[in-house]
Amino acid sequence: MRLLHGAPPFAKLVIMDASAWIAEQRIREAMDEGLFDDLPGYGKPLRLDDDEHVPEDLRLAFRILKNAGTLPPELELRKEIVTLGRLLDVTVDGPEKDEVRRKLREAALRLAVMQRRL
């Protein structure tokens, strides 16, 4: 990436597309040679909604939330914290920045209480 420092944005895009194309070609060659045929799980369907790491008593609730297109409260709060952190980075000093800081501290406190880490 050092060679790209200062390069126009389109140059980076072209190089990334070229590297993605090369990677794709190498994957196809490996598939043609059968290098992936003896991998564990070959020919079996992928389990895309793997919930084995979710406690059993929460699985049904998480499934309902997922089907409704929402996140669990803790993840919603984490998402809010990330958004507020980004907003803080771009906000100019002044009362607005102080308000964003206050909201960020409040959200972090709510998350800590939710996780019982206080």
C-alpha cells in the first residue's frame, strides 16, 4: 500500500479490483485441481444461522428478534455507542461536542449496567 500513498482514489480501486481478480483466479484454479475436495464439511450445507454460542434459554428470543429485523438491546446499545463515537470525532468543539460526550458517557454507563460490570 505504500506505493498507493497519494494516488488518486480511482487508482486504488483499480488495484483492489485487480488483486480481487487474481485471488478469484487462484481460487478457481485450486477448485479445478481438487484442492478443496477433502476439506471437512465438503458437500454439506452451510449452517448460516449457527447459534451454538448463544445460551439455550436465549435462542428463541434472539431468533424472534432476528426475524423481526431488530437486535438484542445490548447490541443496539453498542451500535449507538459506535455511532456516538464517530459523531464525537467529527463534531467541532463547543456545546454540541459536550452534548455528544454526555450522551456517549450515558450510553457507556447503560451498557456497563446491562453487563453488570459496575
